[in-house]
Amino acid sequence: MQLAPLPVVIPLLAAVVLLAVERHTPLWLVDATGILTALATTGIAAMLADKALQQPIVYWFGGWQPASGVAIGISFVIDPAGAMVACFSALVFAGAFLFGWNYFDDAMARFHILMLVFLGAMTGFCLTGDIFNLFVFFELMSVSAYAVTAYKLEASEIEGALNFTVMNTIGSFLLLAGIALLYGRTGALNFAQIGRAVASSKGDPLLAMAFALLFGGLLIKAAVMPFHFWLADAHAVAPAPVCVVFSGIMVSVALFGAARIYWTIFAPIQPVTEVVKSLLLYLGVATAVLGGCTCLMQRHIKRLLAFSTISHVGVMLAGLATLTPGGTAGFFLYLAGHGLTKGALFMLAGILMSAHQNIDEIALRGQARDLPTSGVCFALGGLVLAGLPLGLMNSGRELIDKSAEGTHLWIPYLLALGSALTGAAVLRTAGRVFVGLGPDPGEEEQSPSKMERDKRRPSALLLIPVIVFLLLCLSGQARLVEDVALKAAATFTNHDGYATLVLGGQVPSIPTPSAEHSGPLIDWLSVAFAVVVAGFQLGRHKTPRCLRWTADLVAFPFFKALDLAHTGHIGDYAAWMTFGLLLFAIAFVW
Amino acid sequence: MSIFPYFVSAWLFLIGLYGVVTSRNYVHLIGCLTVVQAATYVLLLAVGYKTGAGAPIFADHPPGTPAVDPVVQALVLTDIVVGAAVTALLLSLVLQLQKHRGTIDPNDLQPTRD
Amino acid sequence: MNHPNRSIAFIIMAVVLAPFVVAGLWTLPPFGSYPGPYGDVINAIGTSARHITNMVTGVNYDFRGLDTLGEEFILFASVTGVVMLLRGARGEAKSAAALRIEHRRREGRSEAVAGAGRVLAPITLLYGIYVVLHAQTTPGGGFQGGVIVFAAILLAYLGEGYSAWRRMARSAVLDLVEAAGAAIYAVGGLVPMFFGARYLENILPLGQPKTITSGGLIAVVNLGVGLAVAAGFSSIALELLEETRTAGDDQA
Amino acid sequence: MMLVIGGLLVLLSVSGLGVVLTREPRRQVLAMAANGLVLSALFMALQAPDVAFSEIVIGSVALPLFFFVSLSSLRANRKRE
């Protein structure tokens, strides 16, 4: 049996069937269909990953084998990395469906239909070996995401959904323009074939422009600064299960696509490599730190978590931009660890919404004392984000740190600073909301600025996926996972190996690189810093006045300026995006 | 002439973006997005063009006669139809915006800030 | 940033970007000298491999059929999204169809318009079906023909007026047709796999060139696209038209 | 042929600019329809009849319709308030 097309086809077919029968189907059956489809996709992708670890699979749709080095049809190239990311995406979807059990009772099956299409698009995006096909799945991901974001019709900030739509649409145009340029040069759409065709050209402005356009489009989706503005607005409106998918997997999958394009097409081109190693690495570090700072400024819990996602995307980008198998393996592990942790945190935010009909940190102060388990999970999530040396996220982090040290010794510290700030923000929220720490804000502050309403559901039931996600993340520290990730990264970063695999020739065997870790010292430092910052913010009113003033004087203008940049104005966002493209252009001249 | 079509495409892309940046009305903004989209179509079709070649349809002239690239045409064709559907989705989001906020001018919308 | 500052900032950035764009485009192959090889290979093998004369159709539904599957689902997702958003906002989320107001105020339309609508609708419909069916031979196909069929349905609105039109264009039917169209494509790709072929691989007889049954699987999936496009666009138009209700409609 | 293509390209850069600079939405819809016509003529000249066909049915039927209907619903909403 051919498994390769199934991770895409099964969710899409399930969506079609749901549309046809939705009038006669009770909600529990629709929910169950969603979960089962996602689990089936997870299983098939896992089987594919298992096969791919022995030998990557190339699957030509329509049976169109390439003829003398020219790809005629579209291929799926299933290497271990792609299959595992697809598998993980499906798992996150299963969690989101489980968390959304009985939640979407007022749109018949429409919501589930869109989520299933979203899932099919994401697996296709991970597996495809053709750049226009990548664009199609990118667009399919976006379109199904647009509607589910705006689904919460009570939400007051619907323009968040609209800004998300507009920015991502522009992103897809950038991507398409980049594809057109590459096609104009090479007359090919298959990654491997383009890679071979451009390998000979050195320092070509056309390729630089194509690279900037392709990466601009994908970095919009990945929410890397200065392309990131839409993300927080979208998360503020989207329902919790959708946020789980957005933060848990969508942004990191976009980075995965970018890395795929780099390794299969641009890896041998010297100027591009230089730009990735400089500009993208610095963008990653800047995103990590600035995202962390902005995260600390938020009091809307979903917005806060959204900014923490931006910060962690920066870490992932830095890992990829080191251009080493170690950093790439770190990215894979970090992708999984961060997806599970952030997914769990967004579910907890959903539980708060469901139990207290509010999502404002100040207004919720002490309100959630009745949810101790959720509180523990939330704090644990904060510690993991800060860098607790345990589990998948930490393994990934240590690999990334080690690779980044090779470029600049200070990079791991800045990445740790960003993560510590996000951890601090989450810990502060946990302390304030679940324990009641911090100053009493008084009546006026406590009244929510906006009406938020959510369907009430039993919190205990909703905790199941949260706990599963956290356990999965924390139990994954075994060396086995690391070895698999390194092996996947070795195949993933092999430019020539990919081309021979797709277009024929003997696949060279590559030695699996050994794992190099940074020590746990920096992790503990980061956790300690997070706890101190959270403690300082909660206990501000009790600290000596001079300390408070100094802190304000040093940090406040900077933080305020950062927050002011997030105007929520679509014109500003588009202007910032242009600025990002300009950065690419300047980096190439440099 | 040899690169003029590409410049027209770049021009359309940039003025479309300019429209997005400066728009005072979300409906107008969506109209500007269609200009950006048109830019990508022009670029795609321009790179697949062959001087003096015919359409890649061999109904009247036999296979083997020079024809322009059918691949870019297929890419653009589907994208035009799909683009219209996405535009409809954008428009329905704007309708929601009007219902909830009473305005469709980006300048009038309060920043999503706490 | 306020309005003038933002546009000035954008113009400055665009001016700075311009030389890079020029440099990049300058190194593209000059206009009119498509270097190949992809399109040339398709043009060379298309007719003999699939018995079709329209290569664009061949690329869409056969060589790169997976793209079109994705595009069809983009359409599917947009339509589902439009319906969910608009119906939900009108408080009709749980109803299976857009609410129909029986005695809705009639739009003022002259007899001439109505008559023209009545006459043109069936002609347009026939033309649309013709365009869908002749995808393999002449310009046209599921995408274009589907939109023409949709235009015919709109002309029927002009001809018959709101009530009669809503009785004709039912949400349930449109949903079913759209699902069927998408299913034809997705399942049409799946069936060959049970015969040991690849997803979307042609296992049907290729038929006579220049007939509507040529191309094997192309004829089948093209029909699926035609159905999905016509039904999808009609759904969008229907929901958008329901948005134009004014306050007086409910009582009238 | 090149002359025709060149002329249409010039026309297109003007009509595209027209769409952006027409700030009044109702008039913009007309500008978009005109832009769509120029585009489909250009596609025809570029030997892409399929694409031209697609553009003309979308650009002259579907898109203007969606925009017009949306604009009248926006007006209807405003009246209701």
C-alpha cells in the first residue's frame, strides 16, 4: 500500500464527507471524526517517518517519473525530518480537537471542516518536493486559518483576523513572485531540479531577489520580526483550540519550509549562505529578545502567550541560521518541545476563559484559586519556556546553543534572556491569577476592559490534553530522540543527497553527526532570572522605592516604545514588512 | 522591451503595496491587493513567453509547432479563480468588522492594546 | 505612525529598494526567450501521452494534478469560511441554510432586465457546460466553465427575482454539489491506487483526440472542478446577497 | 506583436495605478473591472487564451459582483444603526 499521499488525502476527504453529511450528524460524532482523522494521520505519518529513517521515499504523483533530469510531475519527498514534522503537526491537531470537544457547537461542522483542511495542507506543506506545490499548500493553510480565526463572532477585535488575512495574503504574493523569478531562470519547479540548475551561478542578483521574496513570504507566516505584527492580533481573537495550532505548529512549520527551500535550492550559493548566517541569525536573536520584552508588557493572557511564541520562533530561527546539522536537529526538537508546551499553555488560557469568562491577567487576580491543577501546569509551562533543563525543548535548546556558540559566544546568552523573559511573564501570570499574588488592583482596574465570553465546559476534562502535552514534552529527554533528530537533520541538510535522491543517482551515505551540548549552567541561570523577574513584578509594591525607580528609568522607555510599535494598523504592518525586505536587500550588498 | 514586462510587474507590486500602506478603507485595501496579485500573474506569464510562438493548444496547428510555456499558464489560471474566492472571504471579514466596530477605516480602529 | 509619515516612509523604502529590484530583474532571461525545459517537455509529450490538445488543461489536471487538488480545496475552504462567518454573524449559524425571507422587498428591476435575465440564463448555462466539457480540446475547462455556470445562476436571479431564485438555489443543494465536486477530485485520485497505480495516475482509456472523452482521468476531475467552482461561487454570492437585507425586510 | 504587448503593458501600469488611486470604493470597482479587461487582453496577447478566459469571467463577473454586493451590505448595515 502506498502511504505517501494519505497524510494529505485523508484529512481532506474527511472534510468533504463532513460537509456532505453535517446536517444529519450530531456534534459528538463530528468531534470524534476530527480526533480520529488527526490520529490516523499521525499514525500514517509516523509509519512514513519510520520507513524514511531507513531510506527516504520519493513519490511521484500521477506516476510521472522525471525524464533525463527534468521533473514532469509533482513529487513528495519524504525524508525523516518532513515526515516527523508532519506527524507532530497531526498530533497537535489531535490535541486541539480533543481540547475543542463540544466547543464549536454553533457552526455545525464548519469549524471542523476547516481545521481538517488546515491539517491536510500542513502535512502537504511538510512533505512536498515541489516549490509551487509548497505555495499551494501554504495558501491552503492560510485560507483555512483565516476563517477559523474570525470564528469567535463575539470578539471585539475582529480587525486582528483581518490584519492576519491581509498580511498572510501579501506573504503568499511574495512567495509566488519568488517562485516566478526562480522559474524564469531555471524553467523548473522541483526543488532538486532548481537546486541543480542554480548551483553553478555565483552571486547573482536575481537569485538574491528570489531568496528575499521567498523568505519574506515564509517569515511573515513564521512571525519573525519585523514581519511578526499580525500574530499577536490574530491570537487575541482566535478561539483557544485555534491558538494551540497557530502557536504550537503553524509558525514553526513555516520556518521548516524556509529551511527546506534553503537546503534544497540555495545551499551552494555563497552570498545567500552569508546572508543566512548573518542577517537571519541576527533577526532570530533580535526576535527572541524583543519578543520576550514585549511579552512581559502584556496583560491579555493570550496576547502574552502570542508574544512568547514570537520570542521562541526567534530561537528556532537562530538554530536554523547556524546552518549546521546540530542546529537543525536542535530546531526539530525545539519545534516539538515548544509546540507541546505552548499548546498546553494556550489550552490553559482556554480553561481560564471557560471557567471565568475573562482573559485579563489583572482582572483575574486570585480568581482562579479554585483551579490548582491548572495553576501548577501553567507554572510548569512557564518554567519550561524559561529553560528548565528537562525534556524535548531543553534538548533542542542545548543543541542550538552549542551550534550558535560557534558563530558568536554571546548568542546563547541573548537567546536565554529572551526565553527567560517569556518564562517570567508566564510565571508572573501564574502567580497572580492562580495564587493571588501581586498588589490589589482595585475595582476599576479589575473590571475587564472588554467583554470576553466563552462556552463553559468542565475544566477537569479539558485538562487531559494539557497534561498529555506536558508529559510528552518533559518525558522526551532520552538520548534516543536526540539521535533520531540528528539523523533526520543530517539527511535534511544534505543538498547533493537530496538532488540525487529525487532525480536519480546513488544516494551517498552521510555520517550522523554526534550530539554536542552546551552545559546546563545557562539553563539554570535563565530559570533563576525568570523567577527573579516574575517575583520583582509581582512584589513591586513591596520593594524599596529607589529600586523601583531605577528599574523604571532603565527599562520603561524601551518597553513602552516596543509596545507602541504594535499599533494594530494594517498600513504600519505592511510598511514594516517592506522594511524587512529592505533589510534583505541591504544584507546582500553588505 | 527585453525586460519591460518585468518592470511593469514590479511597478504593479509596489503601487499595490503603496495602496495597502496608505488605504483608509478596508474595501479599497482589498482592491489594492488584487493589483499586487495581478503583478504576480504578469511576471509568471512574462517569464514563460516565447517570441513568435503560439498558444500551447494544438487544436488548429499540429503538435510540434513552437508554443509558449503551458506550465505558467496553468499556475496562473487556477490562481485567478482561487484569488476571487479568497477576496470574497476578505470581503466577508470586512462585513464583520463593520458590524462589530462600526467602521472600516484602519485609522479609526482603536489599537489592540491593553 | 500617522498617515503622511507612513506613506513617506514607504516611498523612501520603495525608492531604496528599486535599484535592487532593477538589478534582479535585469538578470532574468530577456522577455520572449523562455529557456525551458519544463514547458517544452510538456508541449512535446502532452498530445501523445494523453490524447489532448490543450496543454494547459493537461498541466492542470494531469501533470500537476496535485496542485489543482490543492487549489480546489482552497476554494472549498474559502466558501466554507464565507458561509460560516456571514451566517454566524446573522445568528443563523445553526440553521442548515441561509435564512430565506419569503416576502422580501423586491429590488426594483425593469421588465427588460427580467426578460433579458430569463432569456440569457439558459443560454449562458449551456455555454458554461460546453466550456467545462471541452477542457481537453479548446481554451476553457472546469474553472472557467464553472464561473460561467455561476453567471447563469446569477442571471436567473435577475430573471426570477429573489423568492423564486432562493427556492431554486438551495444552500443544501449547493453544499452537496460542492462536496461532490471536491470528492470527485480527491477520490478520483485515490481510485487508481487500488489498481496499483499512483495517486492521480491515469488508468482510464485515453479516448479519441479532440473529443470530450479524451484524456482519461482529466475528463473526470475536470468535471469535479466545474461542479465545485459553480456551486462554491453560488454559495458565496448567496450569502453575500443575504447580507444586503435592510431593516424593513423582516416586516415586509 | 511586441508592439501590442508593449502597449497593453503601458495601459496596464496606468490602469493598475488607477485602481490604487481611486479611493472611493464604488468607483474603484469600475477601475478594477477596467484593469481586469486590460489584463485579459494582455494575457490574450501573451498567447494565454485559457488565462484570459479565466480573467475575463472573474474580473468582469465575479469580482465586481462580490465588491458591489459587499458595498451595498455595508451601506445597509450603516442604515440599520
